[in-house]
Amino acid sequence: MISTSILSIKDDLENSLKKLDLTSTDFMHVDVMDGIFVNNNSVAYDVYEELLDNCNTPLDVHLMVSDVKKYIDLYRELKPVIITFHFEAVDNHRDVIDFIKSCGIKVGMSIKPNTKVSEIVDLLPYLDLVLVMSVEPGKGGQEFIYDSPVKINELDKIRKEKNYSYLIEVDGGVNDITSKLCINADILVVGSFITSSDDYEEQIQKIKKTLD
């Protein structure tokens, strides 16, 4: 599956989102940044609320924020399929997991490039998705970190051994070349490779062909 990151859309966000909504992307990946957990800020919630209200594509919300519950309360109103928070952002992981589930939303947890899979093993049974960051969070257009597939493969191995059901997502620097390294991931977050093109669907199909 492909989750197209709208963070990398540079011009005419409204019409670009309408164009993306007509493609075969499986999700729109909505990055939320607070300028604290990461240096950058994202588009304000009310802008997203207005522009995404009429979109038919399921939303995949990625919170790169410190005050996680505050942003869950906001973005739950967009009715996303998934809300993902960062392992590194909170201490009370189970509370946050339970809170997202209580909203009727699938819960994902993301790990930065320097966070080991071993640090989250105890939480894996409670997750619907694990997001492996293949770049440092907070900025689009970075190059793929090439040891990221090691984590993807480790998570896939644990999933099979323990019969867990979480999905594995990878985010950062994914294109039609690096996607081939992520064969055990279920969802690829793709940004500028798609949104910097004049033909979104053509780029999506290039990625999908590498997954066949």
C-alpha cells in the first residue's frame, strides 16, 4: 500500500489535494509538527480541516508533536483511519495507545532512526501499526537511511514469530528504487517522488510495480 505524504506539496495545496484524491493512493499521509518535538511546524489544523473535509481517500495521521493527547483530540475530528504518535515523545505509551483506540481509531507508533526495535517490543501486541522512520522526522526531501530495512525485517520476524497483526510502515526518502528495499513493509509513505511530479498516478504506479 502507498500513503502519499502531503507535507511535500509545495504549491496550491487545495487543488493538489483534489488531484491526489483522484489517484489510486491508499492513504493520504498527514504530517503534524509542533515546532517542539521537531523543529518545523506543519499546516494549521483548521486549514487541513477545510481542505480534507471532502476527500474520499483514507487519512493516515502522523503526529510529530510533544503534547500528543492535545493533537489526538484535534485530529480525531478528521476521522482518520490511523493516528501514529512517536515512541520518543511520551512516557505513558499504554495510556496514549488506549486513548487512540477509545476514539475508534487504529493506533500506530513511530520510531526514529536511532531508536531500536528492542525498545518497543513490549508494546507491539497493542499496536495496529509500527512506523519506521527512514529519515529524521520533521523535514521532507531527505535521503533514505539505508539500514532502515534491518528494522523492517526485524519487526516482520517478530510479527510472524508472535503471530502479531500490526502493519509495518516506512517513511522517508521512499522512491521507486528504495521501495525495493522495503519488501517486508506493508505501507510505504511516499512524498516528493509523487507530489513533485505533474502526473501523480504515473508515479504511484511506478512504486506499485516495484512491489509486485
